[in-house]
Amino acid sequence: MSAPKGWRALAALALLKLALSLALLASGFHGVSDDDFARIVISQEFAHAPKLDPSGTSWLPLPFWITGALMMAFGLSPAVAVGVGVALGVVSVWLVYAAARRLTDDDTTAFWAAALAAVLPWSARLGASAVPELPVAACSLYALTTLLPARLPLSGTERGPGGEESTETNGRARIIGAILLLAASLSRYEPWFLAGGFALFCLWDASKSRAARAANVLAAALALLGPVVWSIWNAHAHGSPTHYLDRVAAYKQAIDQGAIAERLTAYFLAVFRAEPELMAAGALLTWVARGALRTELRRWSRPVILLVVLLVTLTVSSVKGGAPTHHPERALLALHLFVAIVVGHAAVLASRAELLQPKHVVIALLVLGGGIASLRATLLFKESVADRRAELAVGREVASQVPAGERVFLEVVDYGYFAVLAASERPWDFELSGKVDPARGGEALGEAEVKARAHAAGIRTVVVRDRGGAWHIVAAP
């Protein structure tokens, strides 16, 4: 199995990811969920009137700072936000390539693992969306690879908390990993579970060796900085350092009414149901190349430990209502990216050892592919992705027909209203008819009532949805 190296590998991976993202967008894909459009709206509002905490809710600020700043330069179109997502998708694949090189010291493995990571279904969707999960996962994974011991042991070798031999650490790489983990921790909450373990390993290494001691202590501090600063901000802004947890838990309770069994199993099931082909290939190839992988798996103990901790802590948080409220597979993407590296490395090792016979590969593909195709129709049900074409269309109509600065009254029937606001490129011009109840949705008022409320508020333009689901721009009496 040959592969390009160096800048050629990076260029090939960038072209692969860009081609996939553009093809997906051309097919009509426009977002994973209504969160995509809510994030676009918040970024637009940040570009319009910047503030330290753009969302003012439980959402972490860094993605809005980045997208909002670029919107200041390139305009408020949702295409700018999606373009940021596409560009960060390319960077994410490069980070997976770099992580695979650190894990395996093998350029061929790194290329094929990153290529696999680029085309995974959830990587493909998230790489063409205005959400931060893919770069967050890639940053987190690279950070975990900086915890690996170096190949050359120190004199007087001692055992570390992950069971591996303590060796010289690369202080520069460890600090880079901590900075990436800090960025991830200011974007999503699941890296927080990794940050604690990352900091503990750094402090352990600092206590056992003078080499890179200052770098390890600094890396530990950087890894914990995001959670600490955000908690302090929440205490200042909302009166509680755990306000973000309380808000998410209340929303989760409203959605599922405390469905403990579902919360307890959601993340463990999502490991397989999100990327079943990847997990099946990982199991098969790890068995085939088990002899060659045995040493590598021991060396990878620290990242493996922390990824298991991520799965367990997400489950515990889910039971308490503090984990992400939908699409649990998005929070597990770092784990799936790691498995992609394992699959790539196992395939390369097995190929070099001539353990993969062509006919056996074909049989395995037919059996696994057929079995998983059958399961997709039954046990592998996944949450649907967003379909807000109608809302985006009416939002664009508002942008073209209603003068900027003129108020618009919008009927809120569900969270699709965010798509209307995002497509209009001026969400601050809208007056909403009400809020969306997480359990029951919004209240459909009907055109007459919406017009009456708009007239009472002194607003002349109304956006309303009829019983057939079509959106209309009408004038209030």
C-alpha cells in the first residue's frame, strides 16, 4: 500500500475533503440540525454587535468568535459560516494525519487513516456544516497523541499511571496539544472530560522527570484553563459556576422527561450505530494484525484510557442530563477518528505481512456490508439531519424584498425559525411570535392572529406558515 508523503499527502487529503464537502453541499445537504442555523444566527449577531459571550447561554464562545470575525470581513451569509466549516474540515483531516504519524511513525498509515477519517459519514456531514464538532474532535485527538511516551526510554525507567514505561516527553508537542485542547474546550464540552486526564498525565510526567517539567506543568494549566475560565464567567454572568450544566439538564429533562434507560445506553450504542462499517472493520483488522499491533496498543494506552473515560463520563453526564441533548455520535467523533487510525494501521501492517488475501477481503466486505446494510433498516436507526429548505428560501425572500432595518414579525412553530433568521442575514430585524417549548414545539397561531399581533406591535411585514407547511410573506393590516 503506497501513499504520498509530506506536502503531497497534505494536498491530496485537502482535495479529497474539499471534493467530498462540495459534493455533499451540491446534493442539497445544508446542516445536521437546527443547531447549525442557531449557531449561524449567533455568529451574525456577534459580527453585528460583538460581545465576549456571543450566545449568552450555555454554548461555548470560540466558534462564534471565529465565524463572527470572518463574517465581519466577508459578509453575513450562511455560506460564510459553512465555508468556515469546510475549511476547518480540511484542517481537521490534516490534524488526523499528524496524529496518526505520532501514533504510528508511519507515513503510509497516516495518509490512509486520514483519508478514511475524511470520508466517514459523520466526518463528511460535520465537515460541510456550520458546527464545530469535527475540528474539536481532531484537536482533541492530536492532543491525546502528545501524551505518548517517546520511543527511547529514559535511564531508570519507571511505570506511569497508564501502565506504560515513562519516557522522555516532547515538551513542545505537549504544549501544542494543550493549546489545541484549550481551543476544543472553548468550543464543546466533551473535551472537558479529556482535559482533566490530560492534565493528570502531564503532572505525573512532571513529577517523575525533570526533563520538560516546565512544559508539562504549563500544558496541564493550559488544558484546564478553558473549563476554569468558563465556570468563572458563568458565576459572574449567571450567578452559578455550573449554570451551563443546569441549563442543559433542564432542556434535556423537557425533551425526554427523565428517560433513564435511554440516557444510560445512548452513548454506548452510538459508538457502533454511528459508524458501524468502521467499527466492524476495526474489529476484523485488529484481529488479523493482532501480532503486529500488540506492541503498538501498549504504547497507545494513554489515549485509549482517556477515550474510554470520555465514553464513561458522557454516559454518566447523560444520566444526570448534562450531556449533549441529541445526535450523541457527534460527541464521540474523537473516538471514531482514533478507530480510523487503528483501522488504517492494521490494514497497512496486515498488507505488508501478506495477511490479507484478496478473496478473503472480498468475502469479508460482502458479509459485513450486507449485514450492516440490513441492520441500518432496523437496529441502526439514526436521528435525521435538518431539512429546512423552505425556511431558508423564505429567509432569502425577506432579505431581497424587505428593506434593511424594517421590522418583520415571524411566526414561530418550531426551531426551524433559526433557518429563516440565518438566511435573512439580519436576525435582529425580527420580532418572534413566541418561544419553542422543547417538548411541545411552538404554537401555530394562524395568519389572522399573526397579522393582528404584528399590527399591535406596529410591524407591517409578517412571515407566516400555512397549514400545508408553506411559508409566506404578507402585509399586516
